[in-house]
Amino acid sequence: MPASYLPPPAAKRAIRKLGSDIRDARLRRGLPASVVAERAGIARSTYHKIEKGDAGVSIGIYAAVLQALNLMDGFADLADARNDPQGAHAALERLPKRAVLARKKPGSKESS
């Protein structure tokens, strides 16, 4: 039996917030949990785990629920380079300090 994974506290908080936000979105739309679960193709008990922010529910199920609520905009771009200032900063740090052109060897032909 595989060991269960326990996400770090910050990840738990983020998943709980996502679950709470999904619940709020459902209520704003006036939809019962059973309807959202049916649209997502999941059991109502799994949907309730999502609203509680259960980290054991797969990301694919979370995505299905977001789709059922028409909230997929931005989901695919969560880790996009445009949303990664730390990665952009690290890439800038790796840039060379100066650019050097390669010198041509004497007698070599120039390409046109």
C-alpha cells in the first residue's frame, strides 16, 4: 500500500481556498452540488471533498469541476512563464554579462 502524501501547509491552504472558492461559485450560480457533480461526471461525495479542499482528489477532478462551472479560463496558464516572475528573474541571472561575436578564422569563406 503506497504511503499517503501530505502536502506542505501553504499548499493545503491554497487547496482549501480553491475548494471554498468553488463552493462560492456554485452558490453564486444557484446550483446544487448534485448538479455540478453530475456535470463534472463525478460522485456527489467526491464533489463535497473538493469543496472542503481535500488534497487527495486528483487535479483532473478539480479541472472537471472548474469546467462544469465554466471557470477554466486561466487554469491552463497557472504555471505559464508569463505568470512566473521568480523563473524570469532566475533566467535573467543566467544571462551572460556581455556578448562576444565569434571571430572568423583567416582564410575561411564568408557565407552570403
